[in-house]
Amino acid sequence: MDIIQLSNGTPQRLDRLSDLPQEGFLWLDFTRDLEPDWYATVEQLTERKIHERHINDSFNTAHPSFFDATSDYDMVIFRSLAPELEEGEFATRPIAFFLFERLLVTIQPGDSRSLQGVKERLLRHTGRVPIDPAGLMHMLLSTMVDRFLALREPLTLQMEEWATKLLNPRHPFDDWYLVMGHRSQLRRLEILCDEQEDAVLAWRDSARDDISEHLNVRYTDLLEHIRRVTKFALTQQHEVESLVQLHFSAVAHRTNEIIRVLTVVTVIFMPLTLIAGIYGMNFDNIPELHTRYGYFVVIGGMLLLAAALLLLFRLKKWF
């Protein structure tokens, strides 16, 4: 358990916990797997009972973003980005927030970069210091959403790389599982953002009378950032579909070009084949066969015919 006290604008880490402070508030950060009895500490400190269903939700690693409230506290579950991003694929884990009057409790996987980054900023006394648990939760959620916004650059670069491969005529693209997997990732991101927006919006609307106008504006800005990620995910999905359609259009165009060339070659050689077939017939009486320069005349005529047909196709812009 990590204990941070925020009072008088000066955050500090505490080694032990005895009671809630008279001024300011506390932030208790628990690691989900290492501290399964976190709720006992919170119940002893606040003298409030944590609902059993909420306790189970805090341990559920597949739980979507969610909001629920009781008369004693609010619970918000928000899925955050996993530390590592490999080959355009991302994973998320839930972080549970429990908001009391002078206490914020977070249940995290233990390696959350967002929570660690906020702790370091607070303890270095850089930037603003929240004055209540709702303000601290906004700072944490905003940091998490910023990491999702940072996903846009690697995902866009991945899309550009695939666009180059898909439209390269010399190297046919066959990694369709990667492209479809990328589209599935974007769909997951869209659904994830919808759940995040619903959870934050539900909490903000239910707590609007208790939070300041300034903090309400900050949460509205947070919702706008989530919507920006949603819009990016939708745009990228449309780009994937357009890219696939463009790829098949380019393949069809190249196929048509090949067929056109083969058609022109066939049309040019058809009369030449006819002439060769005529003079290849086994008749005794073919007068031209006995002409001294017949061979050269026929060959020359065939070349002139082929050149005339080729010139005609060039003038008609068929080849």
C-alpha cells in the first residue's frame, strides 16, 4: 500500500496510517494481486462498509469501465493502457477508484505508468495539486487518457506502412491477418472509449452538485479527450476498409492492363497466324510458292501488317 497525504498544497508520502487527516485528504494506492484484503484497511479507516459486489469488481481483470454509487462512496472502474505496446497491439487493465469524502482509494495491477507518473509529479511538487479526491481522480484519469491519445502516432505509422505494402505492385501483400487484426484492435479501442465515456459521464452527472464548476469543466475536457480517441479509432477503421478496397482496385487495374496487352498482342498475331496457315497448307498448286522473292514479300507484308495494327492501337490509345 502506498499512502500519500495531500494537505495545504504539499503532498507527502506516509509510512504508516492511523486516521484520516483533519485537513486535506489521503490517497491509498493498493496493488490488486499483492493486497487482497485492501477493503479491510479502508473499512477500518473510514468506518464504512465496502459492498461485496464492489470488492469482487475490483479484482475482476476483465471488468469494463463502469460507475456505481452508494450513500457512503462512489466507485469508478476505468480501463487503462498496459505498459507495453507491441507491433501496434495494445492491452488494457482495469483500475478501480473508490471516492470517499476525504479519501481516494485506487486498486491497480501494480505497474500502472499513469499512477506512478502522477505520484512522481505530486511528490516532486511540480504542477497543480488537487484539493479533493475528485480532483485527484481527474488528474489520474486525464493521465490515462493521454496515453491513449499517444497511441495515435504508432497506429498511424503502422497504417502508413501497410498502405505502402498494399499498393506496391512488385511485392504482393499477403499479411491479411495483420490488417484484420489491426481493424479488430481499433474496434476494441472504440468500444473501450465508449465505456470510458459512459462511466465518467455518469459519475460527473451524479456528482455535479458536489464538485466545483472549475472541476466540472475539467471533467468535460476529459470527456472531450476520450471522444477524440473514439473519433480516431473510427477514422482508422474507415481507412483500413478504404485501403483494402483500394488494394483490390489496384490489383484489378493491373489485371486489366495485363489483359489489354495480351489482347493487343493476340489481335496483332491473329492475321499473321492466318497468313502463315494459308501458306502452310499442303496443296500442290500454290503459285506464290514458286516465286523467286515470294518469301521476302510475305515476310515483309506480315511485318507491315503488324506495324500498321500497332500504329492503329497507338493512335486509338488502346495500347
